[in-house]
Amino acid sequence: MTASRPHPLVVQLRFARSEFLRGVTGVSDEDGAVRLGPMNCLAWNVGHLAAQEQRYFLTFAQALEPLPAIAAEFKTGAPGSTPRLSETLAAWREVTRLVDPWLDALTAERLLEHPVRDGRALPPTFGNMLLRTTYHYWYHCGENQAIRQQLGHTGLPQFVGDLDGEAPYLPEPR
């Protein structure tokens, strides 16, 4: 890809991220920490997506783990917790800031590669990791909206945002 245009799948990930953030905008730390039934709270979901991006795109892709506490506290299967939304958003912003240069450099060829860990190639390709992360954002967008509805929040987004303007279909480069 050129420096001016990231791979089309990266554009889609960034749109999913923006919709995820739109879904938690204006939520207080108090509401962000409310657990309803078996669901995790909004703040935990933010930390969870930060943990996934760190694991896939920093740890697996670049052998980096800048926020080890995020990796431990918010991994799949970790005990539920009620962190402060402002803190998990700050961690999410730091992780995505560090991930973005790697995403900007992705090529169609690189997306077909397998990350290597401890001298072994892992089963998923970077492309599958990118897709899994994008879809994971959409899953939690829906869950977060359900949580906010149950908390009595109003004026919530009713549908995805400006897909045509922010993440239109882009053909894969040749």
C-alpha cells in the first residue's frame, strides 16, 4: 500500500473502531462500570478490545507488550471487573496509537503471513487477525448499545455512521 492509503481492510477496522468509540461517547465512569447480569461492563469491553489489538498487532506482529496489565486483566476468560472507563479508554488510545503505524504499512502479501511466536508460526494469518478484530468491534458495539439501553441512556446511535464517507468500498490494490 502507499503511505497515503492504507489497505482497505485497515480502513474497515478504523471505521469499526470509530463506531465503537461513538457508542461509549458521553458515558460516565460510574455508568461505564455497571455490570448487568452476566455481561461485562462498558469499561471492561474497552479494555478487552485494547488487549486484543495489543496481542495481535503489537505482541504477535512486533514482539511488543507496552501495557502488560491490559493483556492480563482484559484477555478472554479473565475475571470480570469494573474498571474506570476513562482509564480503559486511555489505554485503548495508547494501544491503537502504537498499532496504527504497523497497520499503515500492511500489504496484501503481509496479510497472508502467519505471525511467529517462540519460533513457531501461529495458525491465523495477519489478515484473519485483522478480520477477527474488526468483527470483534462490531460484536461489542451491539453489546455496548444493549447495556446503554438497559442503563436508560437516550439519544443512542440507531445505525452505523457515515460508512460511505469514512469507509467506502475500496478495491484491493493490484
